[in-house]
Amino acid sequence: MAIEFDVVTDTATLAVFDLQAIRHRTSDTFDWWSIQSDEISEMNEGNIAFLNLGADGRYQVKVVDNLVAPSGGVYLKVPSGQVFIGAGEDTSGGGLEPDGSDAVQGEFISLEAGSYYMGYKVEDGGICLAFSPSNKFRNALTDSIRLGA
């Protein structure tokens, strides 16, 4: 799997999630995840990954089979097999969820339903992600994930 696309974000955040795993937040406020305790709680449950990029802007995202020396990783639940990778502002909430329309900044990728370890790192100016099947889905984060300054 080698997928490349650009994402423009006004929240300096890349979000990665299966819509089914985070659907319980759809009726919450659109910016529920800006409350750090909510962000970390959902990441620790494996429902979503938020990668803080350090600045707003356009980012190239590369989904690859393997990462050599990732800078970090998180476990994720993928109950439906459809994973959204996109701008933080397109996270499910406020009665909305990513729908593939032109207004949404991101892409859906297909994985087999299950749990995954998502490794990440910044390389050659792009955000590289790799998904490996895992039996785990919970994380033990105490702070946000920061890829940028």
C-alpha cells in the first residue's frame, strides 16, 4: 500500500480514525477534541489518533507498508475497515462526520477490520504512516502527540 495525498488544516492537526470507532462523538460539539482530556481519553481507548503538526498549512501524507525507525506510534480500533486520515477540523462532531465531499480535507483508506499499530514519522517533508495488525488497541498516553514544533 503506497498512498499519497495532501491535507490542508486550519487546526495544525492530522486526525486518523474509523468513523464507527468515534461515532459516539458525532453528537458532541464540533471541537470536543480541543479539550485535552477528551483528546487523550479517546486516543487511549484506541478510537482516534490526533497528530499535532505545530502549524496550520498544507501537508503531504504518505501511507506506506513499513516505516524504518518511526518516531512513535499508537494503537487504533478499525471496526469498519474504513479509516479517515485528514484535517483535525474534519473530526466527527457537531452532528457531522467526514463524508468524502470536496469540503472535507482528507482521504479514506481501506484496511481489514481489526486493531492496528499506526507508526508515524516526518520524512522528506511528508507525514508518513504505516499500519500493522495488532491484538492491542489501548494506549497509555499522558500528553498529546506532537510532530511539529
